[in-house]
Amino acid sequence: MKFGTKAVHAGQAPDPSTGAIMTPIYQSSTFVQSAPGKHQGYEYARTGNPTRTALEANLAALESGGHGICFSSGLGAMDAVIRLLKAGDHVVCCDDVYGGTYRLFTQVFARFGMEFTFADMADPAAVERAVTPRTRMVWIETPTNPLLKVLDIRRIAALARERGALAVVDNTFATPYLQQPLNLGATIVVHSLTKYLGGHSDVIGGAAVTDDGDLAKRLHAIQNAVGAVPGPMDCFLVLRGTKTLHVRMARHCENAGRVARFLEDHPRVGRVHYPGLPGHPQHALAAEQMTGFGGMVSFELADDSLQRAAAFCTATRVFSLAESLGGVESLVEHPAIMTHASIPKDVRESYGLRDGLIRLSVGIEDADDLVEDLGRALETAHR
Ligand SMILES: *Cc1c(COP(=O)(O)O)cnc(C)c1O
């Protein structure tokens, strides 16, 4: 079955008791048994809920994995994946990683005796140098956030495997429509469902997908033991989102490409970070590893001024100033002050995240209006 058909149908059959074509929101905490221990597959809704089961099967199909395990947020999913490890284990993580992931690793799990090394994975040799005999996991996020570097999943995952470490890919930015890490050698894919998979800025959720039955069993056990599960209404909302993922992503890519080219040609704009631009350092890798370049664009103003960047963020009218990304509506944000504030300034600057950087989540509105809005805001910011 091809992607668009799986997006609409995988994991969902008409409800057997009523024929409802949409998977119902099973808003029930417990399920009646006909005799002690005799039930229809569901006992207690932390352990399992039919709406969640449908979403887990849908996501597994989209990522070409056998097993999906859902959580109450993206960080909930990432927390569960890190819990596969134990004290003394070492993780190599890409440096330009989602701020919340960095915080989870350095502020929570480092206290439990796990060690984390952050490396510039755009250079696979840097991964090799960072790996130690205790490395049990290599954490890849690509394209990276907010600098949109593209990391070579096939190469880094092979290196991880060779050293006996799990290769985990945070596929939130690309989505399975544009990039399928399990087919490139990764062992686990993690997602913030809050972003493109939900797609409408109305739900928080997370997921892990793997083709490894043993790891899936362990992740299901962690899901049940720790309890960061999504509610059935949230699962329903994400299921509604994934049905249009392929249609939305095509438009996100088209609009982001138009925005990136517009910014690149604009005299008030400095560097533009977008994997679809021929001048992007990993453009060729992105073209090979992904089937499109995504909806995220970041850029610096030509004079790299913090004040002007902040002024720009409040001058747009179609782009709303807000954290998050991946919804149908366009958003603008300032990483150094907003999403990445939990990363110390010297650490941020050491890998190129400057105070003047602006990040756009390009939505699916009419591209003419988006470009006009950005042009007007650039002029306003320079008054
Ligand atoms: C948002 C995000 C997360 C965290 O997900 P939540 O749903 O907010 O917990 C993790 N990784 C990336 C790349 C994200 O964009």
C-alpha cells in the first residue's frame, strides 16, 4: 500500500459494533471482563485503549515499522526511549538538538548517572570520535533545529550498529512522508506528534516506532509502568491529522521553498538555512535521504542584530509569533529567546545558533500572502 492510502486507512477499520467509519474516542478507563482474566484485549486504559491502538498501528505503518508506542508528549516518548538505558551508559547526541531534548538529557538523566556527549554530526567523523566503549545510544535529529543541518542517517546508524549502540532518530521535522529512518538503518524513530503529524496545533503527543519486537515489548512495558500515556481524545485528533499528512506536507514543502528563495534574494537578509536551497551545505544529502525539503526555514538578518530580529518577529501579520511548528498556520519565532533559551548562550553560539536567528514554520496558506508578509516585516524591522 502506498503512503497516502496508509495515511488514511492504516490501523483503522469501521467500528465493528456500529459501523462508525471513524475510530471512536473510547473515553473509558476500564473494560468489563466476562470472567476474571477473560476480556477482549483491553483491561485498563493506561495499559491499552482502542483509540490509542489505532493510532499506534497507523504510525507504525507510516514509518514502515512493526510497532508504534504512543505517549502524552514528544518528550514523554523520548523519556521512555532513554529509559531503555541504565546508569553508566553513554549517549552521543547531535549538538543542534531540540532544546527540550537537551534539557531532558542534561538536567534529568545526567543526574541518574548517564553520560551525554554532544557532537556536530554533520561530520560523521565527529560521531566516531565521540563514541566510547560505554556508548549504548546515538541520538540523531535531522534536519536539525533550528539550523536545519542535514545528518547522514544511513552512515551514522551503521556506525552506531557497528559499536553496539541503538540508533535513534527524532523524525519530527521531516515526518515519515519525507524521510523514513528505519529504512535507512535506524532502530527507533521518535516523534513529537504535536507538530506535523497532529498538524493543526490542537494537541500534544509523542510516539516511538520500531521494527524490533524485543525493543517494542520493552517500550510498551515502560509506557505502562511509567504511565505517560495520551488520552483517547488526543489520539483521535492525531489520527485525524495523519489522514492528511501527505497532502499537507506537499504544500508545506512548496511554500517553504518559495519563502526560502524569496529570503535568499532579499538584500536585508543574511544567511538562509533551508535544505532545499542548492547552496545548503548538505543539499545533495537531503535530496538523496528525503523526498522533499520540509516546511521549516531559518535565517539571519544581514546585520545580525538582536533588536531587529525581535522587531521582525512582532511585525508579521500572517505569521504568528509563537513557539511550536508543523501546524497548517505559519509561525515565526526567535530561538535564542524562546525555544532554545534553556541552552546556555555560550553553548548555543559554539555551534552557530546566533542571537539574530529567526525560525519560520511555513504553513499551508497561499504563498503569495506569506512572501508579502515577510517582505513587509523586513521593511518594518529596519525603520
Ligand atoms: C516539539 C519537539 C519535541 C518535543 O515534543 P513535545 O510534544 O513538545 O513534548 C521533540 N523534538 C522535536 C524536534 C520537536 O520539535
